[in-house]
Amino acid sequence: LAAVGAFLDDERVMVEPLCAVALAALYTRPELFRQHGSVVVVVCGGSLCSLDDVVAWRRRAERGSAATSDDDEPGHGHGES
């Protein structure tokens, strides 16, 4: 989830958590990639989640809860059915 927030801050593009796995490697271990002149990361997603979803996921992760509520599920409360 940290990579989702970092990419949103850096590039102003929302990605879903699963799509941010490659970004997480770049953000947490940049020294592994410095030897390469250029690195390309293909990112996708973000159309099925909102900033509210990311905030809810972070809150749930921070409290370590495996239980979910409708308020914490992606797409709830965003006009989707």
C-alpha cells in the first residue's frame, strides 16, 4: 500500500495494490536497479479503486484486522453496484 501512495504522490496516477508490487520493489530497493541505465515498469489498474478505498485498506492494514466491513471493501460507497 505504501507504493500505491508513493506513486500517487509522485506521478498523480492511481494504481491498485496488486499492480503496485513492481513499484514497491523500486521504492524499497532502488539500489538493485541503479546499475541499469533505464528501468521500465508497466503499471495498470486504478480504475476499480478510489482514494477512499486506499485509505480504508491502509487503516485496515494498520490495525491488522482480517475482518472486513462493507465500508472497507473496494467500490462500496462510490456509486457502483
